[in-house]
Amino acid sequence: MSRANTAALGIVWLVVFIDLLGFGIVLPVMPRQAGPYLDELGLSGPAKGAVIGFLFSVFSLMQFVFSPVWGRISDRIGRKPVLLISLTGSVAFYALYGLAVALPTTQSGLALALLLLCRVGSGIAGASVGTAAAVIADCTPPERRAKGMALIGIAFGAGFTFGPLIAYFGLELFDQQPWGVGALASGLSLAALLLALLVFPETRDPTNKAGKDFFSIRRTREVLAMPAVGTLVLIYFLAIFAFAQFEATLALLTEATFGLSVEDNFLVFALVGAVLTVAGGLYRPLVKKHNEKRLLTLGLVLMMLGLLGVAGVALQAATLTTAKLGSDWLKPAFYLALAVSVVGFAFVNPSVSALVSKQADPSRQGEVLGVNQAFAALGRILGPLLGSVLFQAGASHTLPYLAAVGLLAGVLSLLPRTKGAE
């Protein structure tokens, strides 16, 4: 690769990482900060849960709608303008979030309306991950594509590692003021915006011409009809759908099983991010020796084994008569199972993205990778909904993880249909 391409990869990694820091800062505290406004409105427990669930889901819904749109726009006008628009939106909407949670509870209706606006806007702004993946596709030859795609996974992992930690410790700077979360996230997004504005080079080939019909179901169908692409997108959707059930119920499981507090769960989610980061770094040398399909298969198997382990821990915990019984091994077993599943997920992400990218025409990289990310967002909408229902459906709390294992078994059966995607 040229120096310019290497520099572009490094900068896009920093941009995604800093943007994900902002997301990781807000995500763990939003339910707590929305709670007083919901209490003021006199909502019941299930109604409060539904509102908070909707605030989470609407972010992914916007990504589902806008990921292909941003990808098509980036194919038309370039990657840099799209990234700049996206980061500008993040700065504005995280700042608005800080304003919303600083309102008194007497203005609960306004505060919740602003929170909804923030989640919608942040979801639209954050739908540019497909464009970041297109930058990597622009800068890497096919044989190095998977290694490049792993950078996004590392950026996600690092963002989720340090975002909750910054929220945990950084709020001390603002004397625990609720608006401090929005200020931190907005400030970090501003840093990413300035970095992209001043340093990031355009990577799209100017000779590639793309259409202007940015909102197009027909074009999405065309992408899904490309050889092997439709199956790969389905694999990605189902893998995200399965893993999102685990993510959405993780804090509930640690509370029910080990009695962990909200603050303790900051550290659990930071651990998830740290494992994602390390696994992404491990993936890069491995993909030199093993092709993407082998690592995709390995990732799916590891996810299944890890989630089976989580289900086993949940089942064993439900049979204990006291908190001390089995505690010497139960918690280490849980963290081991968690790590195995997260490593598997870290292998699935870049493998699918690289295989999809290789099947795409260079002039449509943004669009094709945007469609792939859109269906990942759909998995993040449906997974938490199903996982939350299944978690409450049984006293052992094993159903979300067993359902995820069943989905992943179905995904493994789809792999033969990707023949030709190498």
C-alpha cells in the first residue's frame, strides 16, 4: 500500500475509535438518566422499560435506514464529506443530549422528546460505519481486505473499552453533573471531526460514477442479488441478532447471578471491549495464514461454545441455594465463556465484511457495505427485543443464550451457500 493509503487507514481508525468513545460514554448511563423523567410522568415499570427500550432501538433503526444511503452518497460525492457530515451530527446531538438530561424533572416531556431527537439524530449520524469500511476497501487490495476490516472491529472494541471507563471516571471532572456525559461525548466527536477535516485524505476513485437515487429499495435488492452477497448479509444479520441477545441481557444476568451494581457493569462492558480489541489484533496476523471463510467458521463455533458456557453458568446459578455455593468457580467460568463468545464475534465481523467487499464492484463499495451494515443494525434492533423477552420467560435465564446458539447453528448451515466468495 502507498503511504497515503496507510495514512488514510490510520486516520479512519482514529475517527471511528473517537466517535465510538462518545457512543460508549452515553450508552451505559442513558437508562439511569432517563429514569427520573419517566418517574415524574408516573409510568409503570413495564411502560418505563418500553420507553427505554425504544430509545435504544430507534438508534439502530436509523442505522438500518441510513447506512445504505450514506454508502451511496459516499460513492457519489466521496468518503470524506460523508464522514464530516456524520461527525458534525455527532457533535451536535451529543451536546443536545447533555442539555436534555440537565433539564429539571418538571420538564419531563421536553426532556424525553429531546432524548428521542438525540437518539434519532445520533443514529443517522452514526450510520456511516459502512462508509468507513468503504475507505478500507478503497485502500486495500483484496488479499489484504480482511486485515484492513479488522481495524474497524479493533476501533469498536477500544471505543467500548474506554468509553464506559471515561464515563465512570471522567464525570468526576464535572462534579457528577448529568450534562457531563453529553459534554464528554460531544467533545470527543469534535476532536474526531477536526482530525477528519484537517488530515483525512479522500480515498474514493473520482472516475467511479454512482447513481443519485440514494433512497432506493430496488438498489438494495440488487445488492442482495449479487453472487454470495445475499447469503453473507443474512449470515451477518443472524450472527448480530444472536449476539445482541447476549449484549442486551448481560447486565441483567450479572445482576441476577452475581449481584453486580450498575457501576460494576461499567467494568464488565469495558472487559467486553478489551476482549474485542485484543481479538481484533489477533485476527490480523491469523488472516495471513487462514482465509476469511475459515476464520468466519471458527468465529461462529467460538460464539456457540461461549454462549453455551454462559447458559451453563446461568443454569448453575439458578440452582444454588446461597450466593456462596459454587462462587469459587462460577464467576471465572462466566468470564471465560464471555471471552470465548466475544473472540468469536470479533472474528465474524471482519470476515463477513471482507468477503462482502470482495464481491462488490469498486464503484459500489460504499453502497454494498452500507447494506451489510444496515442488516447488522436490524439484528441489533430485533436481538435485544427477543433477548429481553426470553430472559424473563424462564427462572434460569438461559433462554436468550440457548436461542442464540440455535441461530448460530443455522448460520453454520448457510456457509456452503457462500461458495465462490473467497
